[in-house]
Amino acid sequence: MSKKILVVEDDRDLCELLDYNLSRSGYQVQLAGRVADARASLETSKPDLIVLDVMLPDGDGFDFCRELRAEYGLRGVPILFLTARSQEIDKVLGLEIGGDDYITKPFSPRELLARVKAHLRRGTPPPAASESSAKQAGPLTIDQASHMVTLRGEPVILTATEYKLLEFFFASPGRVFSREQLLRAIWGDSTHVTPRNVDVHIRRLRERIEDEPENPKWIRTVRGFGYRFDTPE
């Protein structure tokens, strides 16, 4: 079954361009020119990915992103901001409040498609294995088949990017990764993500799993090098 993509964008010409390119690639596209239209669409169908403008006629895309994460049960659905707001402070804010990617206008449709495919591919659970797909590090458990994370038996709600980061760290406990290595592993060749964005996502992930995010025990900073995943005693 083809993946569903909700595009929230008020520029009609741009909507037609996105609809054409995404549909040609085999996706089901739902267009929404306003926040109200997007809310109505979400009442009847849950998308697999959302492309979201920031400046909308009846609301702010950043505020709507918060709403999507908090009220619509879309923690694991990738949200890609597509906007003319290109300052670093806007990019950092977009990622801090729950966005998984940030693409600025004007943009390459080919690159946008590549980003969409990458996020959807990483968000697809692998086939169930004959043995348990759950991995455990102390009280923290990650199940790669269901994409569920639990801490001391309680579910941890992560965005798609936060999950990918945790899964990547889980695969190599004790190893130090630079910001550049994490960029390549999680975001590929995206030109819209910077090492600063990695720090934003690390901070958000710490807030989800650390008892004291300001004094982390799981994801430690190795000064001058990057980050290391440890298992607390």
C-alpha cells in the first residue's frame, strides 16, 4: 500500500508541484491550504509523513507542529518543514519543537523527494524476526520490530528522528560518534541539517530518557569529539 503524505501549504502553484512530484513517485497526497484544512484531513486519515509550511494564512506552522505532536498521536510521523524562513534560529526552533527535517525555499524537488524517501524508509519497521527484536540496555528497551521504546517498563514517546538516533546509539554502545558521523547516519547528505541541529535532537532525546537531562547518564558528551551511549549502572 502506498504511503500517505499530507502537504500543508497555501501556495497553490507549489502545491501543484509537490502533488505532481510526490504522486509520480507513488505516494498518496492530501493537500491542505490552511491549518483548518489539515485538521479536517487528520480527522479521517492518518498520514505517514507531513510536509509543513511555517507561514500559513490561519496559523503558525511551528505552533501546529506542537499541536500535531501533542494532540494527534503523531509522535512517530516524520514532519518536514518546507519554508522560506531560512535563518538558523528558525531551523533550530523547527527541530526543537518536533520537526524531523527543515528544507528552505527555493528547493530542489529531487532533493525533497530524497528526503521524503529517506524518512519513510527509516520509519518502516523491519520484518519480524524469528527471535525477539528487542534490545535492552539496563532498564531501557528498544524493539526494532514495533519501534517501541520503554524505560523501566513505561513507554517512551519519541519522534521519528529521536527514535533513529537512539536506535543508532543502541547498535554501538560505548563508541564515540562525532556530530558529522551522526549527521551522515541519520540525515544522509541533507544540506539543510547542521551539527548544531544534531545537538538539538540530542538534547530532546535526553529529555525523554534521562532522569536528569542536564547530568546525562545514557548519552554522554565527549568534549572535543562528540557523543557516546553508555549503560548506567
